[in-house]
Amino acid sequence: RNPQGPIARKESTVMKDHRIVGIHITDRATHAGEVQTILSKFGKNIRTRLGLHDVNEDSASPNGLIILEAVGTNQEIDALSDELRGLKGIQVQSMFFSHPQ
């Protein structure tokens, strides 16, 4: 039995900070393919992805929101955000959460 508990992790995999990237997409039908191409390019930097949009009985909303839990260096995540910001109709915001040392 492991004395550190059932889910012991190596020090190198312990997350020190959380960086959340929010992506607001207007006109999803037009921009979804471009956004997906960039997200695929940075796939190794995305731990969690959540997509949100309004749906009613007749149709889905033309706008959407993607929330990412990003991992990697600040430079990698900044590059992802910058590429997304380069697309028309895309707004990107970030949140940082640091764990006390």
C-alpha cells in the first residue's frame, strides 16, 4: 500500500497553477472550423475542454463559448490565445489560479 494515498503522483505531474482560457465565438457556423484547427494544433496544451451554446427546440445559438483548462508553458498558452485572437469574431479571456507554495 502506498503511504501517500491511493492516487500518488510524481512531483513533475503535480499541477502548480491553473490557467483557464475562455473563448467566445460569434457565428459558430462560420468560425468553428478555424477554431478547431487551432485547438488541434495546441492539443497537447489542453487538459479539459467544455463547449457551451444555447439550444432551443428549433435551432442552436449562432454564438458559443469554449472553456479550456490549459497546461504547458506560459509561452505555449499565450501562443494559443494569440492565434485565436487573430480570428475575426473570436474573443479570448484568461484566468489564473495559483496554489500557495
